[in-house]
Amino acid sequence: MMRLSIICMVLLASTAIAQDHSAHHRMHMSESGIVMNQNANELPIGCDAISRDHEFTIHGGKKYVAGKPGLTFGMSQHEVRVEPCSRVTVTFVNEDEIRHQWMVHGLPKYLYPTGMFHIEAMGRQRQTGTFIVPAEDRNYLIHCDMAQHMEKGMRGQLVVGRGSGDLWGIAGVSDAFYRSSYLPRHVGWWAVTAALVAFALAWRWRLHRP
């Protein structure tokens, strides 16, 4: 009897924790997938109102990288552009037999726990979720977090306002790899300045030599 009581208490505690976790992350679960950190009404700091409502239907699957060497998975739209303070509704359609995700990273953590918005669709299923973007001009990473899916092509960017510069590795937008300069920052300007000064000194010496 005591053992049964302990088991019941553990199950009740586990259920309570799961419900609290689900509520904290605004999680919606169904047979077709999961939506986490959905937010259709709470405004980010700096937003006085919803500036515009956007709706996107984005497909994910192998067919969207056909003919692109080195890529296995892709999306019908690798770049999404919206105004600051927009409310964005995304319907993510998974056209493969395996799970895919559509995730946005870098969002404010006071609204989106862990700073992300997450849609996951089971094979051949679709899921719809809504979130509100911040007021700042910025580029946010979109990707699928399933093992190796991002590395194999499921990577995009959400551009809010004027953005903050293209992210690397976005199909059809930017280079596949980040190209780091071999020289320190601003060294190019210093090199040009030094060359001009050297030229001016040489010219002056030439004019004034005996």
C-alpha cells in the first residue's frame, strides 16, 4: 500500500511539473507536432502596437535542395522579411517522412524562454504558430535543430526592418561558409593611410633634394 502511494505521488508530481513546463513555454502539442513559445498578444519592449500582421506558409523537405551539391534538406523560403513589431504567423509544412523544425533564435528571453520560437512538424504534417518580433532592426537565425539538418541545408534568416547584416550559410542569400579576414579589423585602412603618407614623404624628399 505504501509503495502504491509513493508511485501515485511521483506520477502526480511529474504531471504537475510537465504542465508547468508546458505553460511556461506556451507549448501546444498534437499528433502532428509541437509549437513552443507561441505569443500572439504580448508586445516586446519598444513596441506600442502591432505594426503589421504577416502570414507565411513555408515548406520543408529534400525537394527544395534538388541539384544543390552538399545539401540534403531545404526550405521553400530561406529568408523571411518583416517590419519591427510585426505579428508573424508561420505554417510549417513538412514534406518528408521524418521530423523537421522551423526555429527562430535570439529573441528576447523575457518573452521567449531560451530566446527561441519553435515549430516542429512530424513527417508529412503541418503546424502553425505565431510570435511577435522585437522593435530592433536585426537578422535572426532560422534553422532545423534535428541532428545535421541545419548543416545539410535547413538554415535561413528572419530579417526584421533593415536587418543587421546577412547571416552566413543561407541558401540563395549568402556564402556557404563564413569568410574570416586574415588581417585584424581596420588594418586595411591603416595600410592605405601608411601608403599615402609614405608616398607624400617620398614626393616631398624628391622635390627638396639638392
